[in-house]
Amino acid sequence: MTWTELEKACKACTKCALYETRRNVVVGVGNHEAEILFVGEGPGANEDAQGEPFVGRAGKLLDDMLEIIDLSRTSNIYIANIVKCRPPDNRDPLNSEQTACIDWLRQQFRLIRPKIVVCLGRIAANIMIGGDFKISRDHGKWYEKDGVWLTALYHPAALLRDPHRKPETFVDLKTIQAKVREICTTTY
């Protein structure tokens, strides 16, 4: 499957009830050849309106976080979500919705073949890292699966709600920067 085929298939998806209330399918944004994949849980109201992940206040904070470690959604990373359509009232995606949508993320993963995956928040981390992952306990830790390195940060929206977590997130960002310099072949 090519990127064009993937985007067309996602936009026509009716695998779960989220398609009934969406304005836009939010496939992803960034460099299709990036070595680093950021994964969030799902689009919110701004993302649904604009068709792009992480826009609005949380997106601005994510862009600022990326800039600290020399990354950018426009050049050297790709950003996707577990679900591609907005859950009503920005609620957490249901397990059935995550299950219905996960194959789209798997296809994105196959196309990108990242060396590093950064999960944004607990839902993405629970799906991507698994086990008994707890964001409050395990953020910033590294996990290796089939040659791919995974870690998790607090979701930018959670940092907006609880700014006291920003110092520990800064430490986590610096560990991501070090890992990128260690294993990625592209100069960052």
C-alpha cells in the first residue's frame, strides 16, 4: 500500500461509529521517510476541523517541545494517532474504536519503518508499548521491540492542564534527543 492509497482508504473508512461524526479524517503529518514516529491517541476538535494532528494549544506546545530537541513536524518526524477520527467531546477512544483503527497505524508504521517511536500520552503508550505501562511511572523509559526503540511523554494537553510536569518532560525530551543522535542516520 502506498501513502496515497492509505490516505484514500482512511478517508473512506467506516469501521467504527466515529466516521458518523467526523469532519475530517486525521491521517497524519510530516516526513514520510522520517526515522522518528510520534503517536498520539486521536484528534480533538481543532484537529477534526483542520485535518491535521496536534494543532491548537496542545499542538503549539508540541512544536515548542520538538524545537527544543531539533525536531520538526515539517522536516524530520512523522506524527500520527491511534484513531484517525475524533471521539465525541474529546473523550478517550473506546477499545473497539482503537481496534477498528489500529491497522491504519500499522500500515503507516510499515511505510515509515521508524527507528524511534515516541508515544504521546498513556493511551498511545498502552497500545504501542503495552504491558503494565503507567505514564506517571514509566514516562521517559526506553523499550526495544524488534529493533525499534519506544518511549512515552506526557500528552501535551496533559501538560497544559498540569504545568508542574513540564520539568520532568524536559528531561524526557533530552533523553529522546540523545537517543536520536545515537541511533538515527539522518543528521539532526
